[in-house]
Amino acid sequence: MSDPDPQQSMEALASPRVRAQLDEDLSPRRLALRRIAAANRLLIEDMVGTQVDPGDLDAVADELEALGERFRHDRPRSTYEGMAEAAMAGGAIEAFFDHSPLIGLANPLAPPIRIEMGEELVTGRVTFGAVYEGPPGCVHGGFVAAAFDEVLGTAQTYSGAPGMTARLKVDYRSPTPLHVPLVIEGRFTRREGRKIFTEGRILDGDTVTAEAEGLFVTIDPTKFRELAEGFDRRIAGDQADDA
Ligand SMILES: CCCCCCCC/C=C\CCCCCCCC(=O)SCCNC(=O)CCNC(=O)[C@H](O)C(C)(C)COP(=O)(O)OP(=O)(O)OC[C@H]1O[C@@H](n2cnc3c(N)ncnc32)[C@H](O)[C@@H]1OP(=O)(O)O
């Protein structure tokens, strides 16, 4: 038996999360939405602890409200536009991850975490800014857990049959600092039937700030489509009610 072609196995591992972070082959709309999100992210970050003259704050609020009018819509809308059913069969689902609250380059709430996938190790790189503050100068524990969910959620794809998070255990070992480049490691450890076991840690240099174990349960991929379709139906229902 010949050894697996490393190039091929890397391609097999290339997750939509990783592809979602490339700037290649993006439509002008997606590129612009990423720019808007980046500007928005910076705005939110700089707003915390702003030195703007208190007398100018109302004028700034007026400007922001006027800008907000350009994006205003009065009910939730689907972000799945352009995601044909074929997307679930291996097409371009990375547009979905553009909106991820953790890695999404078109989502200003996302720090964003940058994901790399090695042969066995998933590495997330992130610097949490002021808006993620929990204890003074430190990342809020809920965001630490969210970061693990994303990175372990990527690591579980090495099982070949990924699913949804069933359980996430986090041990907070030492405070996780803001404004410092952090490395989040995630590994797939074993699979028992539908249960997929993962573990990970967050590193600030050599210091382990947190460790986690994640249990994922394999689901039929069509469940994601059902969730998306259910969401679309709920929105459509709301709109019909309002009509
Ligand atoms: C057009 C649009 C297209 C979109 C494109 C989409 C592409 C999408 C691709 C990727 C998206 C990824 C997005 C990132 C997300 C990051 C990860 C998350 O945040 S996920 C959100 C948080 N998680 C949930 O909301 C799950 C809620 N829970 C459930 O839905 C169910 O509980 C589920 C599926 C987890 C399991 O339910 P069951 O009915 O299928 O399976 P049962 O029989 O209950 O469990 C199976 C085994 O697992 C154990 N198990 C289940 N839950 C457990 C738990 N909490 N602790 C310990 N064991 C547990 C059970 O004891 C059982 O074990 P025994 O086989 O008997 O040994």
C-alpha cells in the first residue's frame, strides 16, 4: 500500500473555515462587506475608552444613527443568500462562515480568530480587544469558551463525520490577557460511534491560560440545511404576519 499523498490529504482537510479566510475569488459584495465589518470592528474597539470630547459625543451619535439608517431593516433576514442546496454537497459553504461570530471576516463581532489546519493540530490565532473584557485586562470567560467551541469544532472535522457541540468543559488556569496574541490549539482525540472527543488549550506565550474538552455528536449533514430552512421559514412567517 502506498503512503497517502500529503498534498491530497491536506486538500481533504481544507475546511470551509480555512477557505473562508482567503481573499481569493470573492465577489465585490463580499469584499465590500468584509471592509465594512473591519471598519465597524475597529470603530467598536476604539469606542471603548474613547477620548472624544464629551461635548462632541452627541454629534458622533447623530452621525452613527444616520449611517445606521443606510443598513436599517426592521426584521431578521437570512444571511444564506446564494447558498444553494448544492452548498451542502461540498460547494462554496465558506460564505456561511463569513458571518461567524468567531471567525467571520464579514461579522464585526468576530475578533476574528484565524484558523489554520495542520495534519493533526488546529491552530487558532487571535488577539482579543477591549470589547471582550471580563476581569480587568482579561478576556471574559464566556468568550474563552466560545473560542474553544470554534477551534474544537474545527478539530472535530478530522473525525470525518462532524456534528454539533454536545458538551464543552473549560478549565480556566490563569487569566487570559487582552491585547496579546494568543494561540488556541485544538485536537481530535477519538471517536466512539457518533461521539467525537476533542481537547484544546489556550497559550499566552508559554503560559497555558485555559484548557478544554469538547464532545461533539455526529449529525446528518442535512440537519444543518433543516436548521437553515427552519430559520428562513420563521422569518418568512414573521414577514407574512406583518404584511
Ligand atoms: C443553506 C445554509 C447552509 C448552511 C451551511 C452549514 C454548514 C455548516 C457546517 C458547520 C457549521 C458549524 C457551525 C459552528 C458551530 C460550532 C459548534 C456549535 O456551537 S454547535 C451549537 C451548540 N450545540 C447545539 O446547539 C447542540 C444542541 N444539541 C443537540 O442538537 C443534540 O443534543 C445533539 C445533536 C448534540 C445530540 O442529540 P441526538 O439526539 O442526535 O443524539 P443523542 O442520542 O442524544 O446522543 C448521542 C450520544 O451522545 C451522548 N451525549 C449527547 N449529549 C451529551 C452530553 N451533553 N454529554 C455527554 N454525552 C452526551 C449520548 O449519551 C449518546 O451517547 P451513546 O451513543 O448513548 O453512548
